[in-house]
Amino acid sequence: MVKLKMIPDELHKELAKYNITARGEVALREALETHVDTYTLIKLAPWPARRWKCRYRLLLGEKMHDAQSAAEAYAMALLATLENSPEIR
């Protein structure tokens, strides 16, 4: 059985303000891809992960989002995109 890594509750609550209720990696990735054209997700090697205290780094334009899981990285980037999008407010 594969355990689904969920995003932190606070991040989930912030996304819910924009009617995003997904918690899974694929659904969050697909939601992000509806709002941005390109991004880069990097899974960090063990030594940088220890140094930066994160396992994933998502690059979106000039912004960088560090997270413990890919789902969390997608959620953080999605939230930042939604918060900075004037047509969504």
C-alpha cells in the first residue's frame, strides 16, 4: 500500500479559499499546470536536503519554493500563483 503524503493543514486551508481542495500530488500538479506555463521541480540529493532542510525545490519564474514533498511544493507554488493573480481575486 502506498501512503499518500499530504500537505500541511494550514496550506490546505489557504488553498481552500481558492476552492482548491486537492491534497494529492497529481491533483495539485494538474491544478498548478492550469495556472502556469512552466516550472521546474527538483528532488534534492541527501546532502543538500540536509543542508537546506527540504527534500524538494520548485522553481517558478524568479521564485523558489522549498518543501518536504512534491505535493507540498506544488501546493506552495499554486498558492503563491493564486495570491499574485489579479483575475482570481
